[in-house]
Amino acid sequence: MIKSRLRSACALLLAMMPLLVAAPASATADQDTALAPDPIVFVHGWNPDASPWQNLAARFQADGWPADRLDRWSYDATQSNATTATRLADEIERVLALTGASKVDVITHSMGSLSSRYYLKHLDGAAKVDAWVSLGGPNHGTETARWCGGAPCVEMRPGSEFLKDLNSGDETPGSTRYGTWRSPCDNVINPTGSVALDGALNRTTACLGHSALRTDEAVYNEVRTHVR
């Protein structure tokens, strides 16, 4: 009788083992989310859409970033950078809700640096961005913008009221990890020193054109390390 009861108890314990050791599905999902890299929001410059990010996004995906965490965001580049910043805030909220992440990384090219910095400084963005990247951003203006018109071009001109406000006080607010990349051969950002920010990781690349900052392998490797 005793042996029979012991055998029954052992059988019951063996039957219950999967229930005892298996983590709840929700816990497993939470763990997967925690282990996944931050979603990346790509912010283009004075372009009609986000298509120029195809090369860089493909490299991140090949290196393990899930496709649904690589958001190549398109916006109307003819509007003020302050207006774009409010749209960016909405987009980042959408990405956070979609992925369950607590923060995103933001990678920008050219004028995209300005709207994203406005978001970080004025729209509580620093609390939601882990790492930020500026590839050839006119962070202190570019003389090239004197050759184009419209609100965003005026804002990109050295000494503009927009840039005075953006660069007043702390240029890298919050706990966000800031990084900038500038090329000595950039034919759009003039002067090229405009890109660097106080408090950021500031890197100078090889002799690259403005658009090549998005596609150069060495730049990608450094950016990947920075956002990782």
C-alpha cells in the first residue's frame, strides 16, 4: 500500500513538472522584449521620403535587428523642423507601443538631426531615446542652406533663431547617448565642424560625400557600436 501511494505521488509530481518549470507565456514574451535591441527610428533629411535608408536598415537587419524594429520614417521635409519634431514624437510613441520597448534609438541624416534634437530638448524626448546619431547634421548651421528656401532652409542657416534656441544651454540634454559623424569632404555641410556637439561622441570619417555617410561600411560599424 505504501509503495503504491509513493508510486502514485511520484507519477503526479512527474505529470506536474511542466507546469512547475514552464514560464508563463507573458513572462517569456516580456523576456524576449527585454533581450531585443532597441527599435531604431531613422529620420531622413531634406528628402521626399525615407527610401535612402534602405542600405543602412538592411545592414542592421543582417546583424540581428528584427525588421519590425527598424522604422524608416517618412515626413514632409518642407515644414518647419519644430513641426516635424511633433510628428516625430507621435511616431516614436507608435513604435514604443508596437514593440513594447521602453526606449528607441534615433539615427538621423542631415536636416533630420535638427527636428530630432528639438524633440529631445523641448518635447521630453530625452526620456524616450537611448542613443541618438547625427550623420552629417547641420547642428550649427550650413551656408549651403542660403541657396534654398522655405522654413526648414531658413532654420538651417548659421545664426538662425531656430539654431540659437536649439544650441542654447546644454547641447546634449538628458541621459541620451549622443554621437555625431562628420566628413572633411562633405559638400553640403559648410563648415563641416557644424556637426559636432558639446557632450557628444564626435567622430570624423574618411573623405566621404554627404550621402555616403549613410552607406559607408566603416561609419555603419561605428554607429552600430554606438547604438548597441
